[in-house]
Amino acid sequence: MKLDQYDLRILDILSRDGRITKSRLAEAINLSVSPCWERVRRLERAGIIEGYSARISDRVRVSLTSVWIQVELENHSVSVFERFERVMRETPQVSECVAVGGGVDYLVLIEAESIDQYQRLIDRWLMEELAIRRYFTYIVTKSIKKASSPLIRLKADNAN
């Protein structure tokens, strides 16, 4: 699906304010309400807009401990990657998991009720033989910045 400047402006605005009214969104991108809303629906149907959510203040979530881990797997076969990624997607305490290059295979953000719960989760993964060679744990002590979403940029191959 090709995205034009209107689509990208819609995505940028909705990434910052998912509750904006139809009329305010249309006004912000200089289109009438019907064509603007049809673009939003098209972006939703195409899976570009995956959903809407609220950012919850850390003040309400004080009972959760955030832990980043670096994970290095024992081997790099497709089946090992697929199994590890499936377990990450299915684990409710995993709020983010990204594959990375540069010496480790994954960075995983875990939101646990306690350090003990985090350790039990790691122990379970090790017993399930997820082919984890080693992992490094980083306890989050303070959140400096959380972005609602990355900035929207027009890719040259998407330009009309």
C-alpha cells in the first residue's frame, strides 16, 4: 500500500492523540471529514493502524518492576529463533522483544510484579530449553522517556 503525505500526517497525529475527533483530525490535515475518515478506515483495514491504546502513568503501575534482558541464543537455526519468539509473544510479562545485531540476539523488556517473579520466569525459560546460551539482566531504576510511537517519516518508495 502506498502512503501519501495525507496518510503520513494522519498516522503522525493519531500516534500522538488516538482520541482526536474526526473533525479535528480532518481540519489538522486540511481535508473534509468524510475523505479523512475513509483514509483512517483504509489504514486500519490494511493493518497499518493496528489499534489504539492509552499510556498509563508509572505512578499507577508502581507494583511492577521493569527488567531489560539481553539474550544470546546457543545457535541461530530458524527453529530456535521461531520457538524463542513464539514464547516471547505468548508470555504476558514480556512487554517488548526485539531482535538485534551486534553480539546479542534479542533485547527483552519484562514487566514483573517482583524480582522473584522475574527470576522464576527466567528459570522456567531455562528449564524449557529455549536454547538461551546466556542472558544479562538490567533492572530499570528510573524511566527517563517513553515515546508513544516513533516519528512518522515518508519512505521514498512509498511516495506517490
